[in-house]
Amino acid sequence: MNSDAHIYGLSMFSLACDEGLEKEILDELKTAAALFKENAGYSSLLDSPAVSLDERLSLIDTAFSGAHMYVLNFLKILCEKRYTHLFIECVKEYEKAYEKKNNITRITAITARTLGDDQRTRLIKKLENEYGKKVILSETVDKSIIGGIVIKSENSQTDASVLSRLNALRSSLK
């Protein structure tokens, strides 16, 4: 984590909270971050000393003309400081603060095959009861675990896979 990205992301979140716009701003920041990811050279252009500040700010005005004023000004501040290369990290910091405030946790479920809709729904409900938070579930398929599930959260990991049980059995037999 870059400390500047952390500071800028939290500052933006604080402003959005003051105005009651946390979700709206988050959605716009994520949209802008996706554009930055798709156009990797864009942040380099916006940070370039070879391009005048007026030209760089004009590029932001053109590309983000429909964005909320806070998002537009946030990008301009980063541009003025030549920090637009930190924008995606700033958005991640904002999102972490949003999730913390709204009691949301991200959990990854690793399974040997894709979960069915009913399985996914039951798993999310079980995890929400266990964690006492709203769960955003991401799924990964890893056939090497053979069966069962591995649950990864920010602070813990629970491995209930067939592979881990076989490895434990193998170790106990040695």
C-alpha cells in the first residue's frame, strides 16, 4: 500500500461521507478506475512533465465530463500533483473504507468445480451469519483440491478441501 494513495483515498471517502454520497462516488471511482486499467498509458500521460498542466487538466475534463464534480476534481488534484498513477490504489483505499463503514467483507471460495446458484446462496448466508457482515463472495475453481472448499478472508483461511484432508492423513501415517 502506498501511503499517499491511502491518504488520498481516505480523504475522498471522508468528503463523500460528509455529503452522503459514499456509494455514488464509489461507483463512479470504480468506473474511472476500469478506464484507467483499460488504458494503461493514460496515467503516464496525465503525469507527464512533457505535457502542460492545462493540457492534462483539459484531457481529464474531456474524458470525464459526465463524472460527479468530486470525482472530476479528485482526478485533477492527482493530475496536478502528478499522482494519477496512484488513482487505482486510491480507489482501492476508498473501497476498503466504504466496506468497513458498511460492515462488508470480501471472501474468496476456492472449490474443485463451479458452485451452483443454490450452493452459492447457502454459502453466502452461512458466511454472513458466521462473520456477522455482508459478504461479497468471489469464486475460484481449483481442480487440484479434488473436492470440498477453501475459504479465504482478509484475516483467515479455512481449508476444508479433500486435498488438505488427504495431506493430513498422509502426514499422520508417516
